[in-house]
Amino acid sequence: CLYLQNISVADGNAVYSAPAGSNAIIETIVDEKTQNVTYRLVAGCSNTAIPATVTEIGKYAFYDCLGLTNIAIPASVIDVDAYAFSGCLNLKNVEISEGVKGIEDYVFRNCKSLESVEIPSTVTAISEGAFYGCSAMKSVVLPATIKEVEDYAFAKCEALADFVCLAEECPKVTLDAFEDTAIENVALRVPEAAVEAYELHAVWGLFASISGMVDGNNVAPNKDAETAIDNLKGDAKIVSVYNLGGQQNARMQRGINIVRMSDGTTRK
């Protein structure tokens, strides 16, 4: 049902419901031992608004929903099951709230309009193929809690240009995580204290440039993507980079750069 817009459930259904304005089918699950009640979204559509009572988004819940363009996953949701949003070709904006712990395999596979994603701090791993084929993805932010990026997590993300990983210890990763993604052209930003560790890592070190961040603010890159020239190793460090027109850049560019040093001097 590629462009389904509205979903309703008859009153009195003991298992399924569609809360007003949700346009989704919610399954009521009762634990036989504890009698605890949880709510799983099992089917959504183009106009779904996920209710704050939902704790799980079921497998294939929005599979191939071409009409879906925006979705907000509320803090009540703990798990987003495999392939939940797979094939949502027009999904452009996703808001994942703090509280979500599991983003399972191939959740956003082939969401070809998705441009950016910020993973909440409650997530510790990016599962296999989670963003496989998100060809319009330009920027990614991973939280300090990330321990592992599994295979094909960001494969075929051809537009990727900016990747932020706030983990002070390099997350476990293999090159397969970025299969057919040209990370040699992607800027990587990490905590300032961890820059050297990322540079020496077999996979993270392959990114085009590696810049440090302090309290979420950028500092100068340690490696230039075009020249691969390291910063000077003396007491003075580069704190900002400008082009000849005076516009500040995130990192050094090919050609002539104006750099401001930590000792107050300016150099070309």
C-alpha cells in the first residue's frame, strides 16, 4: 500500500487500535506472567503520527511507504525493528528521540531522500545495514555512547560529506560498514582528545580529514584531505581556517588558506 493515507480500527477491538490522529495500527501485547502491557506499532502509512504510548515499531511497519516524507519517533519507543522504514524512498526527515535503544538491521534501507540523521545517546550500536543505500545522506552524528558500527551500516551513502562521531574511544567497525561510500572524501569530526586514535585506526583513519571537537565546537583539522599535510607539531596549533576572501572554512581547502594560530599569529 505505497500511498495509503489513513488507517482506522473498529471500536472494541481487544488487540488492535488506532488512536485518534495516529493513522497507525497499534497492537496491545500483554505479558502472560507479569500482565505488563506494551504497545507495538505494526502498520503505518503516509500520515502516521506515532503515539507517545508506543514502545516498539514493528518489523516492516512502514515498508515501501512511498508517501511518507517525515516521521518523529517519540521517546516512548525503545526498539525500532528490522526493515521498519525500509524502502521509504521519499522519507526526507527523521527525528529519533532520546530513549530509543535499538535501531535494528536495515531499518532505513534505501531511504533515498533521507539527508541527515542524528542518533540519540541511548543507542550504543548501529546495526547491520541500518542506513544502507541512503544515497542522499549528507551528514551523520553518532553519540558518545556508540560502541560499534556494524557491517553495511552506511553502505552506498554516495552523498555523505560530514560524519561526526562523539565517542572518545573508536567504535568497532570494519570497512564493510562503508561499502561503496567514498569515505576518503568525507570529513570526520571527533572529540579533540581522540583525534590521534581515530587517525591511527585502520578504518576511521581512511576519512579525508579528521577534526577535533571541544564541547561540540569544531577545532582545526589535523589532516588536510587534498594534501595530507599534518598540522605543525609545535606549541601553536591551528584554531581556525579562512579562504582568501575571509570566509571561515571547516577545514583547509586546496590552494591558499589563511590560518589563525593558538598563539595569536596568522599564517598562509
